[in-house]
Amino acid sequence: MNKVILAFSGGLDTSVCVRYLQKLHNLDVITLTVDVGQNDDFREIENASSELGAIEHVYIDAKQEFLRDFIVPSIKANALYQQKYPLATAISRPLIAKKAVELAKEHNAVAISHGCTGKGNDQVRFDITIRSLNPNLNIIAPIRDMNLTRDKELEYANENGIKIAEVAKKYSIDENLWGRAIEGGSLENLENEPPRDAFKFVKQNDTIATYVTIGFEKGVPISLDGNKMNLEDIVQKLNEVAGSHGVGIIDHIEDRVIGIKSREVYEAPAALVLIEAHQDLEKLVLTNHELRFKFHIDNQWAWMAYSGLWLDPLLDDLNAFIAQTQQRVTGDIKIKMHNGSYRVVGRKSTFSLYDNSTVTYMSKSNFDQKLATGFVTLWGLQSSAANAKIWENKE
Ligand code: ARG
């Protein structure tokens, strides 16, 4: 029998996929679970796979690759889609797709399958990445192909003896190191505040404020409170600390690639805090000109990562520009977290362009105020001329 590689999470969609691939497509299924920090019980996922009759299950720990090749570039690009969403799910898809393509080659599989619906962004990310890496592989997306709904899937799971965890019945959840997306259920009603049970990291409490100092080197976080740490530990620690201070929930209206407007709920304490800190440090060390231009590059970067164009050459071009800007993004940013809010309260860098003796109002400095008169006159030359014309031509 021909073989198919199925990107398998053990959730509702992908469990249903196993049976459909066997029954409808007559394929031997090899399940693949890529560990990007989702903190699942991987033993249980392997058992579920074999209970469903997959001929093999493969687990790949890709956390370090995810950090190095996806999370680090996201931080450098201050990547927030529509100024809000740190792209956790979005950046994991090209990595999972790449691992699936590699596995397909190893096992001589003829196809790759995923559990994406036809309504979301993940199908775009998976399909484009798979096709970019190996155009000869078939792509089978049973949920999309058969127009399945979650209700139908649950029914099918029930009839076929497929076990589904309680949370997975309530919400559609996607989690990794960079954040957690929660969809479905009561969240589909725009007027409902997300219930507390939707969240795992973010707690509501009113403890005293906490401060944390994040050290950056060339745009990459390297320490917390002066202690050198690897990025995985920094992210995990910040998810914990910021989350326990109520920081990290995102609830916004999002434009999906395929045209749908959706209400998206996420928790991403570490991502939000790290991007805020990184962006603040950039403001201290980059020139006004660099910052204005990079803002557009960053936005384009987020759009490409969101919309499945991870392997388009333009993303490499943007990364080259961004890498160049990060040479001086080194320093310490102190953040205060309290009761759901987070705010930079202190910053320090050897590349700082802040010059206290220039800016101070307090004492005499080497800044000659009289020079400003001429500058302001020239700066406003065209604006005042245009206004004069408007008055002139008014009858
Ligand atoms: N809207 C988000 C995105 O496009 C989240 C997707 C969540 N995926 C999921 N299978 N629950 O990245």
C-alpha cells in the first residue's frame, strides 16, 4: 500500500483524518508529531496513533530549530500581525511542513496529509510550504475535502471509537512555545468575554508588581535579571511570570488570508513582553530614519509569515535588512508587570543614542537653542506656503 505522512496532534481533526486516509484513500498512515513546545503528553499521542491503526508514529523534537529559525526572527521583526498577534501558530506551520516533507522522502510516501479546514490560514501555510519543497507530493486535507464540521467530526469519532480529550471537544487549541490559540465554542459569539477556562498561562490575580530585566545582544534575548539563560528557558520563564501577573491575553478581530474576518483569542505572555522590550530597545539605539523604514519592513514580514509565504524569496530579503539593523540592538530593558499590564520602565545600552546633556531642561548644555529658529523656519517652508495659497485662492 502507498504511504502518507500525516501531521498528527492527537486532537479531533487529525484523529479523524487517520481513519479517512485508511478507509477512503486506502493509504498506510505514518503519523508525525513535531514538538514545538506544545507540552502535550507525547506518549499518549503515540498510543492514540497506534490505536487508530497507523503503521508508524514519528516524534521529532524541533524546539531548538523553532527557536533559532522562527522565534528569533520574529523577535527581530517585532512580528505582530495586525499589530496584535505574535504569530505562534503561523510560524510553526512551515517547520512542521518541512519535517513532513523530509519524512515523506525517508519513507517513500506519496502524499502528505494535514487536518486543516478550508476556512483557515493553516491550510495556506502547509500547502504552500509543502509544494515549495516538493511539488511531486500529493496533499490530502480530509476535513477540507469533505467539508467536515466539528459536530460531524465528533459524531464520526464517536461512531468509530476514536477517543477525544474533553478540552479538545470544547475548543480548538493550538499551542507552542510562542503562544496558544484558542478557537471555537463560546468564543464564536463576539459579545462574550473569553471564559477563564480558555487560558492556561494567564491567571487573574492582584499581587504586587513584578519587575524583570531582559538583556539583548544583537536583537536576541540572552539574559533575565542579569543571569545568562538560553532562549527556551527565557521564553518559558516569561510565560510563567508574565502569565501569573495576568499579562498575555489577546482578543481581536483578525483578517484571515482567505477573506474571512474572525474573532481570535490567544495567550502569549512571553511573546508580548519580549517584543515590547525589543521594540523599546530599538527605539533607543536605531536612528529615526532606520526606525521609520523598519516599521514597514516589520509589517511586511508579519504579513508574509501570517499568509503562508515563509519560503518566498522576499522573506529572505527582509531578513537580510533586519539582520543588518540588529547589530546595535544590545542592552537591557526593565519591564514592570502588574495586574494584566506590562510596561517598559527602564532601559540601558552601550549603543544608546540618548544624550542626557543634549536633552536636559535642567542645566546648561552644549545644545545651542538659537540654531533651532532657522531649522523650524525651513522645516515648515512648504506647509506655510501651501496654506498661503489656499487663503489666496479662497473667494
Ligand atoms: N488564527 C490563527 C492563525 O491563523 C490561529 C490558528 C489556530 N489554529 C488552530 N488549529 N486552532 O495563525
